[in-house]
Amino acid sequence: MIGKLVGAPGAVTALGEAAKGVAEVFVPSSTKRMELSADAQMAALRQLGEEYQHPALSWFDRLVNGLNRLPRPFLAFGTIGLFVYAMVDPQAFAFRMVGLNAVPEPLWWLLGAIVAFYFGARETHYFRNRAVVSPFAGSAAEPEENAALEEWRRG
């Protein structure tokens, strides 16, 4: 509308582009910053993906992978074992628990953080690498007819 009033629609566009260019000198474009950030992140992810595309698993890698699978069963069976130990020999169990009571609180916090980070990292790994199941995957059938949509297209 301003272009019609002034009588030069191209001048208004040029003026707008010039103002945008001047403004970006003082305040960087947040859209451009987000695009560059996304490009950098995608480049890093591509590089990481290429690095692990064809992992060559040596005996050491398989050993470490096996050791990484042990803490969860050890914690689960160890906890059940504590209950059995408490029922088999309550006096010795109570004596051991008095020893645990002597552990300072900051050490318990450290143990909690280690366990939380270990299981949190594993959960994050499995969450990020899960297979996405789509209800639309594999259905090559024609879409269902929509009477209202067909009527709108004809009208």
C-alpha cells in the first residue's frame, strides 16, 4: 500500500532490505544464528555417525561391552541377596548395617551420583537409539476416500 502511495513499489522493497541490512550490523539475525548452529550440530552428528558406521569389535571391545552389562544384574541380585542374608543371619546382618551407618553422608551422595549417571547414561543411549515405529510405515495402500474433501475440490 505504501508503494502505491509513493508510486515506486521497488523503492519500498529496496528501502526495507537496506534497513534490514543495517539492523543486522547492530543486532545479529537470530534466524541465521539458529541455522548456523543447526548446520554445525548436523555436521558433528554426521562425523560421529561416520566414525561408528562400521565398528571393528576386537576381543577387548567385546570384553568391555560384557563388563558394561554386569552392574545392573549385580545390583539387582545383590539387593535380593541382602534380604536373604538378613533372614539367614540377622545378627551378622545388623552388625554389617552398623558399619554402613558409619559411612559419611557425602560418600553416599557420591555413590548415588555415580549410580544415577551410569543408569541415566544407559537409559539415554537406549532412548536415542530406539527404533521408531510409525503406524504409517509399510502401508502402501491408497488413502481412504473423504467425501467432504472431494466435494470441496469439485466446488
